[in-house]
Amino acid sequence: MNAGGALERQDGYADLRGYAGIGDGRTVALVARDGQIDWLPMPALHTPPVFAGIVDERDGGRLELRPVDAFESTREYVEGTNVLRTTFTTATGTATVTDALVTGVAGRLPWTELARRIDGVDGEVAFEWAVIPGNTFGTEPVQRLDTLHGPILRAASIDLVLVGFEHGRTDPHEPGDGFPDGPLEFRGAFTTSPGSRHLIAVCGTDDEPIHVPDPRIVDRGIDRTIANWQRWSEEFDYEGPWREAVQRSALALKLLIFSPTGAIAAAATTGLPEDLRGGKNWDYRFAWVRDLAYTVGALTRYGLREEPHAAVSWVLKMLKEYGNDLQIFFALDGSLPDGVHGTKSEGWRGIGPVHAGNPAAGQLQLGVFADVIGIMLHYVESGNILDERTSELIVAYADHACRTWPKKDSGMWELPKKRHYVTSKIGCWKALTDALRLYELGEIKPTDEDVEMWRKNKGLLEEWLATKGWSEKRGAYTMWPGSKDLDASFLLHVAEDFGDPARTRRTVERIRDELAVGEQVYRYTGVDREEGAFVACGFWLVQAQVWLGELEAAEARMDALVAAANDVGLYAEMISTETGDFLGNLPQGLSHLALVDAASAYDNATRRGEE
């Protein structure tokens, strides 16, 4: 309940668990339970956001829409879509708000079009709204410009125009006190009645002419957007356990696909803290090769064709363009990351700093060899054919893995201290195994010397893992030789036959006993002192238990993890094991991907058991 219309916020910030995401294939908006949109980069996800109140309540920018009086709210996605419908109930009536980033007849629109449709259900509900841009990620202040077709607001090179109907726009059009150039926001108020309809739409472009849409066409566009999402969902073929959670996770992954290139963002935000003490506030609006590889595998498995092919084609184009320098991630437009830049944002609830950019760029991560080659094997086994240049690229990467695996790297967790991380060596083993399989299938054309080198190094890696990766004292594969620490990324390799299956089982048991708290699992030993549990790791443990035949335990853990999502089925990167609060960026692709993979593994295992 929001007394007197006041927000249930701490210092102006909503709980991270309270956000729902909407998107159009190019950007993502985050909507809080009180109807306020606190995050929206326009027109693209990787551009500096003009609405970033989630990381700076005062100056970041926001889009407000709420009843004037005390209210309660419930919400859900329109079935099979990423369109959000919130029902507001006051003492005097009920109304619904439908939020959509509108898509066009032929896919995404050339501009960003955020539409908020308000329908009166019963009684009367007085609403107030505001569009308040910010620019804490840039250097130029917001300006108001008068044009032939009305005022626009400009933040750096991003232009915003507002249209609507029955929306009670009240912001003055002339300069006034405190606004020498006119108000730097749009405002309005209206009252719903049974059957009434009101519309507010904000359109944005970046360094290009701005289209001023007819609000009636925008209204129809919301229905078209719902139909577009539902047609996509009809192609998603899964009828197994936890179907609703799996489909919502697939839709969350779809939100993160950047349609102009086919790249897949790791998450929709930057700067949300992994630790309430601050310091771990990174930008995840990049396409990690690892996450893209995993996502392509999942989407292909469920009958989707276009997104996996676009993602594979894009990442191969990028890898070919940059040659033997194996990149960890790319910007969504295909450029290389240009470092880490500070912003003027104070951080969610003052927990900063907020960065644009990620420091992992340029790291050596040996596991990427397995990601690239593995995705190509999966793609071939799904009925596709590799081109000649891709075949040459895979041969080169397998050769590179042979030369590089003895080196220290930063590991999957992108740690600053380089070590001989055990799961990195397993990744190299997997890369060579998959390269040999592609060779056997006739999809790549290595020389005899290449094949001999791959087989030799595969054997050397098996010996290394058996003698240096395994700790008899710990009864587990440890994080690195001589360490006592455990690493949850080992769970991704439980199905691989690089060593003694009994050792694999014992390692999973140690991880379960030492890294799990309830259903959640931490990334590695000791990290619980500085961050929340990593959502994906919990689902990886489910998948590992399935592979080991522990179906009853896997099902119980899966039920608990699915229940840990927020009210609309979304996950952040991490969850506090003490409070259940979300931590880190959101929605997080790897969290949803791990759910999809865990459900699929359980479904396949139970089907085999019934045969």
C-alpha cells in the first residue's frame, strides 16, 4: 500500500526485486511496482541512458505514472509477451496500465516508442505522470527546444518528444520561473472512468530526425506489439516441467537480443551493486562470447531458428574481423569495448561507483575456446553447415588452445589474479574434444599434424587434471592446484568424461555441502563475504544432480529456485541468502539461461526414465 500516493522506496530507490523489463529488440525499460520507469537507454541499450533513476534517483531521469491517492498494485505480463500490465486499485476505483516498447509491422521501429496505455475499469482513479530526462552518464545538460510541432527535450544527441490523448498534459509551453528555456520535463494529470482510455507515449532518436507519431497509431501499435510477441512465443516448443518459468526465461533472453546485430547482452543494466558495501558495480550491456554460446544452444534446442543463426553469424563475423585475438566480449554494435568510464550517478541507494564499461576486456580466459568451438559443434549437430572461413577459424582456435592452455588465466569469473584455474583447463580439454568431433563429422579440415597435436594435448590435459586439478586431501577438484577452494563453475562440466566419474561426483557433493545455502549457490569459496549467491550456480547444481541421477533432490532444488524469482518471473544476477533481495544487474541473461538448461536436463532425464 502506498499511503497518500507515496512511494514504497528507500531514499527514493525501489527494491531491485520489484522491477519488470519490457523491450523492443533494441533497448530495455525497467518498470517498478509503483509504475515508475527508472531505466531506459534510448534508442539503444548500449547508449548513455536518459532515464537512469535506478542508479541516480535525483538526477538520473525517470518516467512517473501513479494514482494520486493511496493505492495497491498487482501486475503480470500479457501472456506470451514482454508487455506489462499493472492493475492499480484505490478507494475510488480500478484502472490498468499497459506498458510496451512498441514494435512495428516489420519488426522493431526505426525509433524508440515507449507507450503507456491507461484503461479505466471501474469507479474513478486520478493519475499524475511526468517524463523527466536526466544525463548522469553524459556531460551535456538537458535542453528544451521549441519546434514547429511542439517542444522536444534533448539530452546530448538524444531527442525526446511526447504525444498522447486524454492524458491531461499540463506542463507549460512557455519559459517560466526556474526554467529560462522552458520546463525540462513533461507533466500531466487525468482521471479514469469505466471504459475510458488514456495514452502517453515518449519517442526518442539519437542524432537523427525525430518522428512525431499519431497517438492513435501508437495505441494500435500496443496491440500489434502484443501480437508480435505472442507469435514469437508460439514458436517456442517446450511442454515439460516448469513450463511457465521456462517460457518466461526464454522471453527474458529474447529481451536481451540486440536485433540490429544479433548480439546478446549479458544484462540490461550497469552499476547495480553485487555487494551492498559497493565497489562491484560493473556494466553488463555487452555481448559475452560465453553467454552468447550458451544462449544459442538453449534457443536452438527449443525450435527457434532466426535468433540463433543471427547470433552465430554475428559472433563469427566479429571473431574473424579481429583475428587471433580471442575477445571475451564485444559492444552490442560489434565494436571493441573502449575501457571503463566513470559516470556522475551516485549508485542505487547511494552504492557506487557506477561505471560504463567493464574491466574484463582484454583478459585471457581459456574457457572461451570451448565456448566458440562448442557452439559450432552444437550448430552443426542441429542440422547446419559451416562455411570455409569458419572451418579455418575453428582449426586456428584449436591450435591456439594447444599452445595456450599451459598458461595462467583469469578464469570464468574474470578474477584479477591469474592462476591455473582448473575449469579453464577443462574448457581447453572440451575445446579440443569438440574440434576432433567436428573433424570426424567432416565439417572442418585440419592437417594431419593439427589432429595429432589436438589428440596429444587432449591427453596432456587429462593428465594435468588428474594429477594437479584433483586434491585427494579435499576429495575434490579444487579451484587451482594447491588451493583448498571450490569453484561452482565446475558444475558446468559434470557431463564431461575428462576424468574419473567418482571424482566428479565427490566434487559436486563438496560444492553442494560448502557453497550452497538453501537452494542458492555461491560462485566459489569465500566469495559469500563480498557478494550474494550467484543465481545461475543454483540451476547449475540442479543440472549436475540430474546428470548424476539425483532426480528427487534436483526437483526439490529446482522448485525452490523457481519460487525465488520476483513476482513476474525475472531474476537478477545474484540473490541475498539472508534476505532474498536481488543484487547485481538485471534481468540477467545467464540466470534465465541456467533455468532453461536445468529444466531441459530434468525433462530429458525423466523422459528417458519412462522409456
